[in-house]
Amino acid sequence: MKRIAIDMDDVLAKTTHVIIDRINQLVEKKYSYEELMSGNTSVKEEFYGHYLANNSFLWEPGFFENIPVNEDAVEVVKKLTEHYEVFIVSAATEFPNSLKEKIGWMEQYFPFITWKHIVFCGHKHMIQADYLIDDHEKNLHTFTGTPLLFTAPHNLHIHDFQRVNNWKEVEKLLLD
């Protein structure tokens, strides 16, 4: 059975949406996900400047607990488990408080994926799978299988990998 490794933040979870909300609160702005996806370079640079200066909330307890799940992710991942061995792979060790929170999040949204198929690591170069669905190119460059770049505001400039924009595209690519 072929194996798929799937990232959590900005692939299964709408992490950037929550980050945008938090930055807006901290710097009293009104950035939106759609605005960051529009390709407006000056707005993105301004936002990322605020993000880099104010992202300590990522290390605070509770940040990763209530992040909304991406549209169609639950349904498509459930279908994938019927045809592939699916592992959830997250570089969660960067944020130690997130480990327990991410386990709880997985139990809430993806109860059909057990703890035996969840991998927390510092980086993903040691992951062996046929496919890796991830939003960060750093994880895809060292991957030996087929890398799939999941679209997010921070990766719109990357053209080195096959891109999937949403979970319906993943379904079409891997299940049709």
C-alpha cells in the first residue's frame, strides 16, 4: 500500500488564518487571508514584518488548540485512508506546547487517524512516503517521494513543485 505523509499547519489546519487574526489584534490592522493571497507584495511584506516582530504567541499554551480545519480536509483524508497508508507529519517540536494540543486537535477532527500514524519531528527529511503534502518548500526539497505543495500565502512565489490549491484538488489527483 502506498504511503502519504500530510502536514498539519496550513494543510489540514487554517493556521495562517488564526495568525492573521492574532497579528491584527496586536498591531491594530485589518489584514485578511484573501489579501495575502492576492499577490500584493507590499501588503505581504508589511504583514510579514509585523509577524516576525510579534509571533511569540506561537509558543504560548493554547495557540494550536482551536484552529479551524481546512475545507474538505476531513472528508478527503478519510477517503485517502481507504487507499493509502496515511501519516500526519508535523514539525511540532519547534513549539513544545503544541504537541499535546495537536494530538487533541487530531482526535477532534480526524479521530480515524490514531496516534500510531502521527509523527512529530524537527524536520521532515527522514520521512519515507510516496507523497508528502506540505506548504513549506524546505520540507519538500529533501523529500524522496512525490512532493505536493499545498498553496498558502507564504509559498505563492514557489514554482519548483506540483501545487495543490485545496483538498478537492488532492482528491482528484490521488483518488481519481
